[in-house]
Amino acid sequence: MGKSLYEKVFERHTVALLPSGQVQLFMGLHLIHEVTSPQAFSMLDELGLKVAFPARTFATVDHIVPTTSQLRPLQDSLAEQMMVHLEGNVGRHGIRFFSPDKGEQGIVHVVGPEQGLTQPGMTICCGDSHTSTHGAFGAIAFGIGTSQVRDVLATQTLAMNRLKVRRIEVNGKLRPGVYAKDVALYVINRLGVNGGVGYAYEYAGEVFDNFSMDERMTVCNMSIEGGARCGYVNPDQTTYQYLKGRPFAPSGDAWAKAVADWDSMKSDSDAAFDDVVRYDAADIEPMVTWGIHPGQSLAVGDKIPAAVDAIADERESMTEAYRYMSFEPGQPINGTRIDVAFIGSCTNGRLSDFAEVARLIQGKNLKVASHVRALVVPGSQSMREEMIALGLDKIFATAGFEFREAGCSMCLAMNPDKLQGRQVCASSSNRNFKGRQGSPTGRTLLMSPAMVAAAAIKGEVTDARRLFGIA
Amino acid sequence: MQDSRRETLFGPGVPLRGNDIDTDRIIPARFLRTVTFDGLGDHAFEDDRLQLKEQGKVHPFDDPRFADGTILFVNKNFGCGSSREHAPQAIKRWGKCITAIVGESFAEIFFGNCVSLGVPCVTVDAVSADAIQSAIEADPNVAVKLDLRGKAVHVGVNRYPVEMGEGPRQQLVEGRWDTTGELLANMPKIRETANRLKYVSGYK
Ligand code: SF4
């Protein structure tokens, strides 16, 4: 019987069996940011410990940075304090910091891949649940808490339990105007927001084979929204082409050896899985969330479901969602008026996301509706430069989108980009939890970047395929 | 030194109903703009509390009847969402300090974070969860005892079996939930593993 990539990576990184029955696992790459690391460094200091493998930890700053100006000191004194702590900690422990003043800053899950740090067959962790993103490269990547960040700093290892593996195949071809984000929302809708608890997801099938790295990252990113701590795609030529030539990727003689090694980590063709589910790509439509968790979604042409039709567990949450979102069951999602449009985040804030939206809006004299505030927020500073080099900034500005500095921005409420009151936001991010976008009563509708752009222009939720003439 | 063994924990209980209560609700992101965990307890469920107040209702964390509560009773998929340890830290630091959570199911990262902090998260079936919450709502002073060794929660005269993974349960019962020491003890093996990994040595 063959092995899955998950099993191979797990075995390769096993250090020891712990008395608790857990496995001590070596972490190939540790990423840190300003929110979940300061307390971990304090704990390390209290224990009188040093960072064991400083060359395997990398830092950036993303959640708190304003996307208007990154000039220091930051206007928000709490944010400035967090920045100062991070700078102090990385300096003291000799950790490489992708900092704003060097133009290397960005969302941690954008920067890792972009720098070539994220590689197949690795174990990757970060005090951030969307670390699952890095699984797109065939890595086992997952979020950890701050006490675990302390453990990784002190030992480069974690106490882990082995997960089960569910293979999710999406076969056939996606229809035009259906994107990776729609696949992610569809899978979560089908398997539920806690369907993945205890599992790693292996994404496979023709759709994933044909996906670019950016698209694979979008789906792996949202594994955690389906309850799965990590999700991965087996590495292939697409993965290697992406990595080749990146700053931290192997080069010269090492390249061929690395590729051979990466190839050997793929799931064997006779690997056994704890569960297998299969979907037909042709069944997937552009998706929009209507509720207060990412599983409460529907195809853009559909009507908001009735609680009575749902399983008992979901009913209460749906009833609360109707109230919070001011929706009625049976109401179409199409035509829902929006106030804010946000394109960005570690889910959909990559170059190809922006390039696709720019392609759709360019030259059609389309403008953001007068009552809508629309933000375009690049995932990293270097990507922002690329966007400018490609002229995307101008296309967005001409259409009435604000082109901002890199960061997490309106994905969550830790920087000045926030919803006000009960505003409704069409968002390319990953969470529609109550209050997620900065107003305790703000409302989030998750969708693909193309659908966000369409909503921005029409001023309400609308089928991007119709608006942009995608056939 | 404080005893780190978590064998028997006593209430009173706090019933907090609802499935899929996410970490953004447990501690809204704006309170994450800090470099310590101090003071987070005051902000636990802040937005939920406020919104209920506006609707003329009372969140259990604002309800004086539950102010002395130390064991929290929740429902399904509690703690889903982000990995922020600020969430269990806030719960642990609220009021008289929550020392254990009993629910139908927990999100994985949240569960692990709680274990790291010495806070057991144990599960009960849906019928028991509802029965216990109702019992505490009816009588906030009802005696509540979590017996982690005997795998049961006692509420008044009733006993409900609880479940928890054997590994973490043993860690908590024996007071070995603070993992750093155990991990550090294997430093020679850690270095061996690192040396064996081709990417660590740069594919030489
Ligand atoms: S973009 Fe959003 S989800 Fe991603 S790391 Fe930043 S805050 Fe978290």
C-alpha cells in the first residue's frame, strides 16, 4: 500500500514519540508576524531560552500596517508598539525580517511563496490559521497558537497528532467565470464548516491539475474555513516552474536534486485515504456567502435557503444569520445592495487575481457605483510594484477603485480599514464572521474577485458573467 | 508553585449557547493590538455582549447570576476561525477565571491552544449539553464538578460521561501540558532530524 504526501512528510519530520502519545514534529519553516509572536518571545525570555534555529524562522508585518501610508511612527500607537516589539525581537534573535522599509513586506502567506521559502515536502507553521495556504506547494502547513510559537522558537518542533486524510477531487472543467474561490466556497458548503476537523485535505483532480499556483493557494487557504487544519495539492511542474528562480528557492546544482526530492514526496498512486469525495466542476457556479460563516453560501442565481430545509445543527445559526444580515429566506442574493468592495487578502490578493479583474474591467468604461467605496489592496509590496509595472494601478484608478499599500487591510479589524455601522461589504477575503471587518455590526459577503468587482460597479451583488460578458 | 495537575475542577458553571462560535466573537480583532495577554478577560465576547444588550437581552458573561462561573458549557464547533491564542486567554482570564470548557465539539486549533494553557476542553453529547445548560440556567448555583480522571461531569445529582483524546487528557491529569520542557529534552534528536532533511542542508 502506498503513502499519501501527508504521511510521507509527517514521517520524514518525526523527531520522537512523546510520553503524551503525540509525535514531536520538526518544522521546516516557521513564519511569524506581529500579532501572535510578541507574547511567545516574552515566554521564551521568561524561560531564559534562545531561538534554536533562527535561520528557519522568517518574519513580516501585515495585520496592523495601514494601507494608506506606512510612514513611521505609525499613527496608531498600539500598532507602532507592536511593530517596535517585532523589530526588537527579530533583531535580538537574528531572524530575517521582510520589512516595509526594504520593500519586502506583505501578508505572511503571500510573502512566503513569493520569496520561494514555501517548498514541497516541508512542514510549515505560523501563528495564523491561514497558514494552510502554503499547502498549495505540497507542504504540510498549519496554524498554531502562541504557546506553540514559543515551542517552535525554542525547539523548532511541535507536539502534534497525526491527522486523517480526505482526498477531495474536482474533475472536469470549470465553466467560464467560475474561479478557485468558487471551488473553495463550494467545497465548504458541501462538507460544512466543521466537516474537516481531524482531517488534512488533499485536493486533486483535473481542476487542481490545471490550476495555477495562485489558484491552488486560494483553495488551500480556505481549508481552515472547512475545519481542516491543513490542505495540500501534490507538487508538479506548475509548482516547480513557480519556484524556479525565486530568492530562497534552490538554485544551481541543488535545483535538480530538489526537484527529484519533491517528486518523491507526491502521494503514491495506490495511497490509501481515510475518505474520498468527488465533485464535478460543471456543477460549480459563482458563489456568494449570505450568512455569518463561510459555509452559508449559495450560487449567485439562487435564493437564500430556509432554515427548515437545513439539518438541525444549522438551523439556529441560520436563524441568527437572517437576523444579523437582515435577509429573509427565499430572497435572491442577486441585487443585494453593497456599500464597500474589497479585493485583497491572503485568499485573493495575488497578482493573477488583480490581473484577471483588470482584464475584465479594462476598456469598457466601467465605473464603481457612486455609493460604493472600492479598495484594491495588494498582498505584498513587491507585488504592488509589479502591478504598477503592468499598469494595473491605472486601470483600477480609472474605474474608481482605490489602489492601496500592501497589507491585510479590511480582511480584519486590526488596522484603519474598517466597515462602518451596518455596511455591507462584497469581499474577496475568507471570513464573514460577525464583526470580522471592523464594525461589530458590519456585514460581509464573500465571493471571487471578479464577483466583487462586478458588485462594486453595479452597486449590488450581480452575476459577473453577465456584467462582463464572460461566455 | 501552583499545582499543574488538572484532575478535578469545580464550578459554578456558565451556560453559553450556540454553534460555530468563532474566535472573532470570543475576542474581536481590535483587542489583538497588544503585545501581552493582560486585560483580555474584560473584552471576552465584547461585541456579542453589546449587541445583546441593545436587543434588551443579557449575555451570560454579563449575567450577574453567572459571575462566579469557572466552567463554561458550550455547543458545537466552539472556537472555530483564527488560531489566535488570545481567544482561550481571554476566556481563561474572564471574571473568576474559566478553568475548563465542556461542549459538543471544538475547533482543532482552539482545542490545542487550550491544552497548552492547561484548560481542558471535553465533549458531551448534544442531549447532555442541552440538559446541563438548562440545569445551570434554572439554578446558577447548582454544584458542578468536572472529574477528568473519571471522565465525567457532575451537575447537581446528575452525572454525564465526557470524552477527551487520551493523550491530552493524560497530559492534563498528570500536569504535563506545558510541552516546552518535553520538547527541549530531545534536542539531540531534533538536530539529527534537521541534519537528515535535505532542504535544511541545501540539497548538497
Ligand atoms: S489577509 Fe486576512 S486572513 Fe490573511 S493573514 Fe491577513 S488577516 Fe489573516
